[in-house]
Amino acid sequence: MPTTAQEIYTEVVRNLSLTERLRLANLILNDLVEKNVSVIDRSDTWTEDDRTDITSFSLQYAAMLFPESQD
């Protein structure tokens, strides 16, 4: 039985459909909000890593939507 978050993701979550993965993410986030978990950084400051992550995700998403350049 998986015991770490990475093991659970690899063995269970990755095999779920996109709909079920989004439903699971929603359940987890709602649970954290309801419990007012203090490990959530509520600051308005974005770190360099945050900006790099969002840029990387945005570029990957754009590449998925527009797989070929339309010059």
C-alpha cells in the first residue's frame, strides 16, 4: 500500500480519469480550506520559483492548445 504522497500519486491518482483527478483535487483543497490549514502561505508575494512555475505551466498549456506554429 502506498504511504507517501508521491507513491499515492504514481500508483493511484495518475491512473484516474481527468474528471476524477480534478474532483480529487477539489476535495483536497476544500478540506484544507475548511480546516483553515496554517501551512498555506497567504502572502501576496510571488517568489522567483512561483513565477518560473506559472510561466512553465502556461507555456506547456499553450503548446498543448496550439501544437503547431501558424506562421
